[in-house]
Amino acid sequence: MDSLVGDLIMPVVGLVLGKVDFANLFISLNGTTYATLADAKKAAAPVLAYGSFINVVVNFLILAFVIFILVKQVNKMMPEAPPAPPAPPAPAMKDCPECTTSIPAKARRCPQCTAAIA
């Protein structure tokens, strides 16, 4: 993946932005001017290599996008879960002839008045 970003994508991004090579963008913290980042590191100068940071951020974003697309495609290929079975129908109700309480149709005694139901 690093080769894809470093060798194919970053040169195009650099070309679009005016032939900027992000790897050589740095700020020397000791005040001395160096031609390249390699020269500054060879001189053991303290540098703020923000170009390398930009490369890492772009690399991460591209990798995250590729993984996102990959997961999205795998999810499309997965079979859908079967629909949930329908809920059982509510028990039929009837009224108790003694106290007129609503009770299940299969009940033989009313839970309120304990009357026998035929």
C-alpha cells in the first residue's frame, strides 16, 4: 500500500499542486538553511519535517478509503438475513359472564371472580 501511495498517487498530487515534493518540505529549527531534508539530517540539525507528516496523513486517508470501499463491497456480497418470523397472534379474549372482565378464550375460571366458565 505504501508503494501505491508513494509511487503512484503522491507524484500526481504533487504535480497538481505545482510539482511540490512533500517529502522535502521542512523547517530548520536552528535558523540555518539546508537544500534538502537529507542535508539537514546529515548535519544533525533539528527540523520540523511537516512534509513527511503530510505524506503519512495522505497515506492514511487513502488506505482508509480503500478499506471502506472493500468493506462496502463485501457487505453487498453477503446474503441478507432472513426476515424475522411474525409474532404469534394475541390470544382471543372473551368476557366473563359474572364480572365482565376480559379473559383469554381458553380460560376455564375467571381470575377476578373465580367463576367457572363454560
